[in-house]
Amino acid sequence: MAERVEEKPWRVLEFYSGIGGMRYSLMASGVVAQVVEAFEINDVANDVYQHNFGHRPHQGNIQSLTAGDLDRYSADAWLLSPPCQPYTRQVLTVLWLGLQKHSGDARASSFLKILELIPHTSTPPRMLFVENVVGFETSDTHMEMIDTLTKSDYVTQEFILSPLQFGVPYSRPRYFCLAKRKPLSFQSPHNNNKLLWSPGPLYGRDDQVEFDKCQAEEGSENLLQSCEPVEKFLDLTVVQVNGEPSSFDESENGSRDCDGQEKDDPVSESTLFTLIDSKRCCCFTKSYYRYVKGTGSLLATVQPKVKGKESCLKEQRLRYFTPREVANFHSFPEDFEFPKQISLRQRYAMLGNSLSVAVVAPLLRYLFSSSPVLTVE
Ligand SMILES: C[S@@+](CC[C@H](N)C(=O)[O-])C[C@H]1O[C@@H](n2cnc3c(N)ncnc32)[C@H](O)[C@@H]1O
């Protein structure tokens, strides 16, 4: 790991720490680093974080932090996963209707505020890492972020990557911004100021890094072949019994009857049933288990009798993935657990807000890795 004369761990601040996906990623990256403080407003998330890491994050609104507060930590790197709602599709629809959102949304303001503090700190962080939803890269918050970083002497490389590109049968494309303060630079400086859709640069490869979205999606179909089967991510202790909390209640959600009668079927439109031996499941959102449509896959535990023939939902014995299984798709370590008092809905909500360790760990390794000597561009 570069630019360290002495072998001291990098000092890291984790903003919007949630249940600690970023900290798990840092641990999995192999970077010698120490999280010197985490910041999070939600006390339930802080219970989970404390349970697993033995440290309770600083509880409060990130917006109220000052440059002086941050200076006290002498941090080398800031890791940030701000709330994503301002940039999601629903909000974009509102935008289309003419209502100003994005950075005007209160949820974006703590993020912009923290970035604005950078030039006012006595030792600005040498590295920054930002995670968010796809769509962020076209938002005005993104524009303001890049503007602030550029003015504060950072070079950036941006990525849109999904766990599918790392062998995990889970579709969760996310936006990432990696920033280094000059004179630090990236291992592949020719990728500066680019949005990259391939993990190639993380491994010293420069193959097809700048596809457009369609090419990336086509590519991901091929990637499925190299993914592990969904079965490997299942909690084998789960017994499928009708009426169990995680089983899917057709009567509430609408389905096709076993006698072939069409019922109102809100499920099949947008929810992918993941067969036990398949190689893909959809992104779990924080509303998984609360709503069915578009919030994540359901698991079909029984193969259809005739392959290719549509079978009724009941026959397929659908169930929700358990929180442990969602954590597995997020590549959380085996010893991650929720404290007993956390409800099922809260578990799904916090996991839905979290991130893929399989994706973030190699990005962090790349961010912290040694850089060539900076040349004037
Ligand atoms: C997208 S989630 C990040 C989750 C985290 N990376 C994880 O692995 O669980 C955003 C988090 O920021 C927290 N948050 C939102 N606004 C905040 C603010 N103004 N100050 C502190 N925390 C905030 C939310 O409670 C939520 O846990």
C-alpha cells in the first residue's frame, strides 16, 4: 500500500455507517486500516453495528459536524454511503413532473455539507470513497460533488459495478466514486475522470472499461455463466413450511391459481422468481418483505414439474430469502448477526440499505493501492 513511509494503519472515517457494510469491505480488502470513527443517525442501525464491531458509532446528524470536529480524527480517508432516495427512479419521475429534487432534497444536503467542509479542514483526507445508486451520476448532487473535489485538488475515477461481475449471482449495480488528493494518483491514471463499467482496472486490466449501459447489461448475461449458483447462498437450516414468516402469502399478494385461472398477478410482472439452482437474483431493497413488487427476488424452492412450463406459485413453494441469505448475497462474513431484539422488517430494511462487500472490497484495495509518480497532465 502506497505513500506510507511507516507501516501505520490508514486512519479512516466511515460516514452513514448503517450496519457496517463499508467496514466489512475495508476488512475484506486487506488494506491496513483502522476505522477511527463511524457516523450514523439511526439508533437501531447503531445497535447492530455495536453488536458486531464492539463500537457504537457517533450518533447524530452528519450535517451538524464541523471542520474542527473532523480535524480531531486526522483521518487519511473518508468512506461515505449517503442515503440514496433523492436519486432513485421514483424521485426522477417527480423531477420529470417539474418538482426540483436531487440536491434540493434534504437527504442530499448532509452529503453536500460534509464535502463542503473539506477545504476548511486543516488536513483534508487523502482519499475519498462514495457509494450510491445508479442515477446518482446524472444528478446535480453529483455535479456539485465533482466540482468540490476538483477544486480541492482531487482526481477521480468512477465505476458502475454489480456483484454479478465478481462471481456473486446477485444483480445490484451501484455507482462508486474513488477520489485521491494530489500528489496521490491512481494506478491507471489514464482512467481519471472516466465512468467505468468494468472491474478490469482494479486488476490492472484495461479491457472494455467504457461500455455503454446496454453493452454492460449484455456482458452481465455472459457473466452469469461464471457466477456461483444461488443454492450456495442459501441458509440450509431454513425449513419451508406453509405459514412460516418467510413464506410468501399468495392470498395477500395475488397469483395464478393452480387450476390455471389468472388472478390479479402483481408479482410476476416485476419480481423474479429465483429457482434454487439458478444463477441470479434481483436487488433486495429496504422494502423487501414489506412489499413484493420490485423489492427483490422470491425463492422458488421446488422446480416446475415440466421444465419451461409455467407452474403455479403454490407448486413452486415460494418463500422470501431470509435476512441471513440476503447478508450472504451481500457477501457479509459468516459471523455477522443481528441482535435478537431487531425485528424481521428492520433486518430487511437495513440490509436493503447496505452494500456488496464483494464489490466494495476490491474497489477499496484499488483506492488504497500504490500509485505511479504523478506527472503533469
Ligand atoms: C445508504 S445507507 C448506508 C448503509 C451502510 N453503508 C451499511 O452498510 O449499512 C444510508 C445511512 O445513512 C443514515 N443517514 C441518513 N442521513 C443521515 C444523516 N444526516 N446523518 C447521519 N446518518 C444519516 C441512514 O440512517 C442510513 O443508515
